[in-house]
Amino acid sequence: MIWESVKLALRTIRRNVLRSILTLLGIVIGVAAVIALVTIGEGAQSKMTSELSKLGSNMLIARPGAPTSGPPTGGESRSFSERDVDALRNGLTGVRAMAASSSKQVKVIYGTASQDTQVTGTEPSFFDTQDWAFTSGGTFSESDARSGTAVCVIGATLVRELFQGENPLGGIIRVGAMPCEVTGTLAAKGQSAFGTDQDNTVVMPLRTYQRRIAGSTRIATIAVSGINQEVLPALQSAMAEILRETRRIDPGEEDDFTVRDMTQIAAAMSSTTSVMTGLLGAVAAVSLLVGGIGIMNIMLVSVAERTREIGIRLAIGARANQVLLQFLVEAIVLCLIGGLIGLALGYGLAALGALLLGIPMGFNVTMAAVAVVFSAVIGVVFGFFPARSAARLDPIEALRHE
Amino acid sequence: MNAFDPRERPPLISLRGLRRFYGQGAARVHALDGVDLDIAPGEFIAIMGASGSGKSTCMNIIGCLDRPTAGSYEFSGVDVTRLSNDGRALLRRNYLGFVFQGFNLLPRTTALENVELPLVYRGMKRAERERRAAEALKAVGLEGRESHTPGELSGGQQQRVAIARAIVTDPLVLLADEPTGNLDSARSHELMKLVTDLNTVRGITVIMVTHENDIAAYAGRKVVFADGQIKSDVRVAA
């Protein structure tokens, strides 16, 4: 009986193709919007989560510039000195690794290949603070760091672009005007949250960088990695205290540096994204509701149009429930078709969006199932009233209806 | 020609003091005002009368499409007035077949599917349904027209499809409400021959509303309604 009703419903829908399509549109758009928005939102969030892990665990970053003066530029503000770094190194407890660094965009050349690259001068512990693994070789030694030897570690992009299959270890690249021996290669990290390629990098001893590349002793960043999540708040305030002391900032005067908890920033960004996803999803759900009302409208018209048919069916022995079922099934089938089209369209849009935004796209089976079930529920809810009015028709009145 | 005298068998349909009123108070209309009628199995009865005489109302009540305001209606000994809507739907489905003046076939649906419809509601399997529907169409002389839709059939053919639909369930009673009302004279007589055959060969009880005397002449019994009451009830020798 149900199968007969489904076949009958499909036939009725086929007979009024245009009207059915227009009716479906509301459901299609609603489901597609929900699916696309939530999928893209989830993609953005999972990207955020992976960024978070790339930042290195439990990391605090100190940069020059007051917290109130917008994003730290590292340029005009008073940069850190070696005295600041030493004070932190001696004064902090609960530190897993700590590294001072400075960076600059420099052209790097090997053979005929060249590449504009982020060159960072830092300490050997830099790789620990970043949780950055080596694919070959290793970090430069403490003695290299102290003496300012021309050695460096290069990122995956440079290995690919400059060496093109050659073994980079022991190779001499030119960083700006300085020839420099490659002692290690880094594992790929991919893009950063700001869209820059983190693997397009050269890391060398801080002293080498200061003397031969930057020509100054400025330190732009101090990264401190705590032993665990719990020590971070204490570590953050201890860093601020020590830096205020060494930098001779009077009580009541504003900090001329900022200490940020990178994990917190990433978590805040991630929760903002999830709130946005939820909001957009809710707006999309409203369009589903509107689509449902459209279904109800068209079903009422259909009942009025087919009054005579209902009369015939009742006269030849259809029970009221069978007529109810028929119209209910028709509404459900209509909504399910809309839901499935919407599902396909939604994932299509999400795939396009993911491609354009460069975020991963997941196929959430639960959500797909929920969307389809929800479409059917809309069919039941908005199809029930018209179906009941059909089932309650008086057969004689219905048969007389022209 | 009936091989038995209907008066000697217990009635299939028995109406006693049947009344049907429409409306309230001063506007109340007495469509049926005390009708007593017994119909035996195998009878072919013509119900006649002017419009507004109550003949259609009586037909609707017999067909379980309408309920009387007062009085009793027993079908094969069962008090129909006490049945629920579903109970009456089951009675229609299993024992009654309807033919209407306006054919009342489902448009854009093939003859075969139209005839199958009552069987669908019985929950019959598709193959069995199709076999029986094709048989019924053959019985009304429409073999080869199974896949035609009503729009592709003449009035006479459409009414034959309607008859096939009515008899596909092997009903006890065929209720025909002015079956020839929309047909020309030649088609009318062809149809009446078919109906008579169903009555004599299959033994289906036929109750037919008509206002044409030559159509009523096919019946073995003629009941005339006037002002909601039976004015005359005559058995004619066939």
C-alpha cells in the first residue's frame, strides 16, 4: 500500500513538473544552505584546529609593542635585547624550551634557482618551541650559535624549489650575500593561518643572522614554551614582570611589549567561527521552514484540485486513512526529493567554497542523514493538515465537485 | 430472465422507515420521508422519479455514501447505520460497485489502472490485479484498450471501463446512477445489454437510477419516488 502510494505520488509530481519544481525550490534552497554553511564552517574550524597544533604546544610569544597599540609590528617599538632574553632565561620556571628570534625576507640562491624566503635567526631550541621535526640532518650546534657560523636549516619548500631532487645536506646556498651550509631540512608544515607558506624558510643561528643578514642586534620575538597548559598563566605574568624590570618600565607606565598565549588566540578564533557557523545555519533553517509552508500551500491546492478524484477513491472503497496516507506520502516524497537535491547542491557549493577558501572539506554523514530526515519531517508536518482535509471529505460532496 | 422468484428469498437490502433530512429548522428539507424497501439478491431494480424526489438520496444511502437521519438499513442482515466510516468503506470495497452518470474515471490514468484501483485498496498483488482488471475489461468488450486513458476513449467506452471497475471486485450489488445519462441512444442500449448480462449471467444485483422509461424497461422491477416517498413499486414480467 505504501509502495503504491509512493508510485502514485511520483506520478502526480511528474504530471505537474513545473509546479513541483517551484514547490521543491524552498526545500532545496533551505537544505542546500544549511549543508553548505555548516560544511564550510566545519572545514574552517578543522583548519583552525590544525593551525593550532602547528603553532607549537603551550606557547607564549613576546613581541615588542604595547598591547593597546594594535597588532605588534616589531618595527618602530623598542625591540628586545640580549639582556631581556638572559633575564627571562634565568628568571622563569616551568619552561620547556625558549628561543629568541628575528626574521627578514631575503632572496636565497642555489645554482640557478632562487627564491624569496623568510630568513630567521634564532637559537637551536627554536625547533623545540615550534615542535618542528627534521626530515634530515639536524639543528645547528650551540657552538655554531655562539660563534655565528654560516650554517642553516631549510624548509620543505626550499628543498623542493632550490635543490630539485638533489641532496641538500652539505649544500652551500647563498642567503643574500652570505654563502651558507645546509645542516638540516625541516618537515612540511603547510600554510599558516595568515596564508603564508611556513615551509619557505631558512633558519640560522641568531648571531649569524644579526651580523651577516640584519646588521643589527635587535630581537623581534621571544617564544617560550611551557611544560604544560597549566603553567601558562603564571608564566605569562612572570614574563611580563621580568621584561618590565629589565626594560625599566616604571610602575603605572604601560608595557612596551606584548606577551600572547597563542593557543588562547587560536581557540578564541575557533569559537568565533563555530558561533558564526551556528548563526548562519539557523538563518538557513528559517528558509527550510518557509519551504515547508510552500509545500503545505501546494498540497492544499492539490487537494482542492483533486476533490473529485478523492470522491471516486472513497466511493470505490478507499478508507479515510488510505486517502490520508496517499496525500501524506505525496508531501513526504516531494520533500525528500527536495532534500536530496538540496543535499547534492549543498555539498557542491561546500566543495566549491572549500576550494576557493583553501580549507578542508568533510562529508558529515550524520548531518546528511539529519538533513534528509528533516526534509521528510517537514513533509509530515506540513503535509498532514492538507492530507487530513482530503481524508475528511464527504464522498458525495467530493463526487459532485466539478 | 431470472431463474427464481426474488420474492421467495430473504432480502439482501432492507430499508425500514428511512428518513433523510438536510438543513435545520424552517429550512429543513425532507429528501427521504419514510421509505420501506426490500431488495432480494439477483434483482434488477430501476429507481425512477423527478429530480428532487429523493431517488438519488436513497441511492447514496444504499451505496453507503450517505447515512440516514432516521430509520434502519440492513445489508445482508447487518445494520449499516451502526457502522463506522471505515466499516462502510469496507462494505463499499467488498460488496458494492458504483457506476456514475459522469463516468468518474481518473483522468490521465489508463483504463487498466482505473479498473485496478479498487483492487489496490484491497491490497492485492500487482500481477493478480492486472490479470483480474484485464479480465474485467474483456468482459465489458474493451479488450485491447487497456492502455488507453479516458481522454482517448468514447463516452460509451468510458462507461464500460467504469462498469469493469465496478465488477472487478465481484460485488454483490452494482449501483448505477443514471449510467446512460451522458450517452446517445444506441450506446445506451448497448450498455444496458451489458448490464442485463451482468445481472442474469453473473447474478449481480443491479440497482439503477434513471429517468428514461426505455432504460428502466430493462429492469425486472420499477420503483418510482415522489416527494421523498415510494409512489409505486411494480414488478414487470421480463
